Amino acid sequence: MYQVLAGKKRSLVFPVMCNGFVKLDYSDNVVDTNSDGDTSNDIAYGLFDHEGSFTFEAIVTPYDINGYGRQSASGSIPSFTLSKKIMPSNSHKSTPSEYQSELYLPVTGGRLTHEMRIFSNDKFSVSLLNATSFNENQPAEYKIRVSMDIGGSTQTFTTTSAVITANKSSMFRWQTTDNNEGFDNNGRQMFDLLSTTVSHSGAVIGLNGFAENQCHAGQELFIRDGFTFTSIGTISSVNGTTSVTLNASYSPTLSNGTKVFIHSRKEASYINNTYHIACTYTQTSNRINIFLNGINVLSTKHTQSGTFAFGRTDSFIGANGTGATGTLSAITNKQFMGEMHEMSILNIPKTTFVNKETLLPSLNNTLLYLRFEEIDL
């Protein structure tokens, strides 16, 4: 029976730097009718007995696993309001290995490509995949990844671009600085003025003063013509306080005094929002569809013909069930960091999603339904 909840929205929380997960124990749900200590040869039901088409749905709130990254060079740094929903970063420290967050999930070789497992079964899994290349003024942005095993052939399907992204603009605010020039024709502050050019030769752009304080490798630079901002390339290296080298030569030559802009401060606004993530599989066509907030963001096929069946093994929520702790444990566990609100698996492939704030699955078709909300009156 459904319940109507009122008050503050609650959830199952996986804090940043945690090693937590929920285990859906197969042996606890399948009766050992033969009393031989082995449930794999017993009569399964629900999720563990399902074959063929299905729909997976979850309402989640991801946290930012990038954190506010350190500058590539020394100098003054912007300040940020700390949040329990944002991963600690090495905070401009010269020895990042001294931070527990770097041991748990390092920026290099871990954080920027981290996979956060939402649901994990031997034959099917759903994850969020960080799709950023650096974390300086760059919160994590997430693709959706689905893995399926049919007939012993495991294939992975990932959206081509990030579908959960950081906020890159703010409403225009009058200031007494030239940063006012970075707004678009809708009055949104999209860019900040970095500096003006003092020279330009091929890929090297000379800037007027203290470039190293605000520039970093991977950062994109722009010039403005009216309300049009044109990219001149991304920085490959910062040359002290006087110039930067782009990833490729820019043409035409920039005149001295040309104003150069960078993206405004980006915010991980998604940490306070909910997202409806769904994956459907249609047995007759082998087609897999991935949805975000009801919008189809990927449609593809599993190449292996045969009947899909969920694994008759333990399943996990929030990690892959490895249960590792300590150094690099987030990578080993494919640790999810964020909030789970609801999750369901149905025995039919849905084509539309009317409810995106709550699931309300059809009970006649439900293989699994978990609600992590609670009443708050």
C-alpha cells in the first residue's frame, strides 16, 4: 500500500569518503527448501527469478566528488563555502598526499574518472561516471553507465556526454570591476574577465599581470564580440606570471589589449536536486534505453542474442559489494556518494515516465521497490 509523506524530503545518505553500501542478500530472500545449505538450486522469485524485459528506476542526488581543486601555480586563491556534500580537495597544498581524501580517492588516476555504482547485480549494473578532465573550478559532471551480461557476454553502455552537469552561470550582479562584461544577452554572468593581451605568437598568449594566479592547465579561454564569446583554445601550460601556452595555435593574431575571459565560477548545484534515472531493456529487440528525468539520453542494443536473467547472487546498492576500506577503497568499491530516495525494478519495459519526483511503480509488475523516505511531521 502506498503512503503519502509530508515534510522535508529524506533519503539514504552515502557521505563523501564513505565505504557504505546496502546488501540485498540472496540467501535471505530465497528459501532453502532442500535444507542443504545451498539456495542456488532452490525456487527463486521476484528479482532473482526474472528473465526478459525490465525497467530499472531510481531517484538519486549525487554529490560532488571533484571538490574545489588546487591552483596549478601559486598565488591568491578564491574562497568557497564548505559543504558536506562536496569531496575535500588538496586545497592548494604542495603535498596533496598528506590528505586523507587523496588516499581515499586521488585526483590523478581516480577522482576524474570515478564510477559511482547505484545498483549492482552480477548481470546488470547502473552507475554515474565522472566525465571531467580536471577539478580546478570544475565540479564533477556525470555520464550514466549501464552494464549488462547476456549469455556470458558483458557489454557496457555509457552516454556520450555528461548529463548531470555543474551550473556555469549566475544572474547578472553589478560590480565595480570589469567582470560585469561577462554576461550574455539574458543577463546571466557566464564569464569572468581574466586579463588583457600584451602579446600573441602562435599558441603563446602574453597576459597583463599574474596569469598564474587564475590560470591552470585544461582551462578554456575566450574573447568577446558583443554577446558572442569565442573560444581561443585551452591552456596546456602556464608560463609564470606573464603568459600561457594554448593546446594549439590561435588564428587570427590577437591585438594587444584584447580582453580575455574565463568561465565564471562553476557550482555543483545538483547536490541539492533530485534526478530520475531509468534504464529499460526490451527482450524482443535487445534494445537498451537510458533516461534522465524522462528524457531518452541513449538508445542502443546488446549484440548478444539470448534471454537476459538477473544473477541469482547478492545485489548491492551504493557500491559493488567488495567492501574494501582504506587507501583507494573508493575506486575498488566503485563507491557511490550522494543520496538514494527511491529505487524500483519492473518486469516490463516502460516507454514513458510520468512521475519523476516519485516512482509509484505498478505493484502487479514490481520485482523490487525500495523507498528510503520517512515521514517528517
